[in-house]
Amino acid sequence: MRFIPWYPKRGDVVAALFVLAVLGLLLFTYIRFPGFTGATGFGPDWDCKSVPDSEPICMKRIAR
């Protein structure tokens, strides 16, 4: 197995470009939508708190 000199093959270049494209997409999404949280399926009148090592707990706010 030779490490030096290494000549990249077509598959190596394609794999590297694929990884760069995925990382670029993740970076774009993180910059474009900085405060994104997944939809919980509840409306704005619900309070959801995350619990470590468990699922979130959601409680409905009291109507005033």
C-alpha cells in the first residue's frame, strides 16, 4: 500500500465534491435559518420544554 505519491482517481474526486456539497448545504441552512426548530404540531398557545434523555414535555397555556 503506497501513501506517497498518491494520485486521486475519479471516484476520489467525486466523493470529495459530494462531501463538500453536503457540508455547504448544511452551512447554508444553518446561516439562512439560524433559529430553526422543528415543528411540534402544536399551535402558539402551547409551551414545550426539552427534557434531557427524553421527549419534550408540552403544556397548554392558560387562556386569559
